[in-house]
Amino acid sequence: MDFFEAIYRRRSVRRFKREKIPEEAVRRIMEAGRAAPTDATLHLWSAVWVRDEAKKAEIAKLISQPHVEEGSDFFVFLADLYRLEELLRYRGRQLASNRLALFVFAAVDAALAAENMALAATAMGYGSCFIGAVQNAVEELVELLRLPRLAYPLFGLVVGVPDEEPPPRPRLPLEMLFHREEYRPYSEESLAAAYEVMARVTRSGDWLRLLERYAGAGGYFDRRSELMTAVLRKMGVM
């Protein structure tokens, strides 16, 4: 499959056939993740590969995402500062005390690896879906996956044999996403155009409902941030 074809054919698949991908194929997908860029060669991420059916079912129930159970394999991506701390300890050194920048770049590293894997899965004829709902049961997943301190679960990626072919979802225009030479303020006309472009994302036809539910005051990410901050402190990341 052509590279750009893989990019434009990638979809968030939420219905999978109950079929296992051959393990050697899964490892090829994982190798694509391993080949992703990593800041300063620090390898600030890792992922827990969940193939066991019972454990997938447990995770699916915890985060209310049934397609995690239906898919062949599930990966929980981590901001992994524990391994970095261990590597430094092994040579008699200490991890930085202020870890905010490390955490941010760990999240970037993990996202780059996961996107490589999603594209590889698409190119091989499989489906995938990113799962942000990992954050809905982060403390339970820390225990279930036996994560050490400094290893924080960021998001999941389910991979499997697709049982649907979703249509492409709209994206904001290039002009709203890319600013040439310097940041360009948004005009009222461009903001109105954004709502028009993204209208079909929601059943109501009003993108504001989604924006408010997730990013508005008191919304999903507002509440999620409180739990995230508490768990990050508990695990020694902050």
C-alpha cells in the first residue's frame, strides 16, 4: 500500500471481527512503533501489550470500551520514566527532580510510536483505534498492569480485523492548523467556517456540543485533569 494511501485510509475502527492477528504480524506492527523518533534517543515511552482475552475483557469493562475486547490486541502506552531512572541508577546517577518536561516529551514519544503502529496496521489490512478512555480508570490500570512508579498510562491502541469501514471524519482546514511564519489570529469568519466544516462530527450538527462537553469549563477534560494530577503526584512523576 502506498504511504499516503495508508494515511488517508486509516480510520478509528470500533467494530472488530473476533479473530486473532498472527503474532508475527503484531510484532511487525510493534517494530513500526520501535522505529518512531524518540527525543534525544531517551526512549521515554513503553507499552503494555495485552493479548490475553480475559485481561482484554477486564480492561474493556473498566473503561467502558467494548471494542477493546473485540479487537485482537490492545496496547496501553506509557510515559515511562521508570526505565530512565533505572538506567541512570545503574550507572550511579539520579533522574532529574523536575520531571515535567520529561513527561511532556514522553507523551510525544508515545504518540509518535502509536501512530506508526496505527499506520502499519492499516498498510497490512488491519484496523485500529486510539483509546483515550484509559484515563477513566487510570488507577485501576496501574494496579492491573502492575505498573511501577514513574510509569504513567497515557492512552491505548486497539488493533484487530475490522468489521466496519467508517467514512473519513472531517478535519479543520489547513489554514486553521498551520500558521505561516507567525501565529495568525482567527477571524470571526474563520471560526464560523470551522463550525460549519466540523458540523457532521456530531448527531446534532453543532460542534459546540462536543467542544463544550470535552473542553469546556467543568467538562470531561476539566474533571480528568484533577485525577491525572493526583495520580502523577502519587507515582512520583510530578
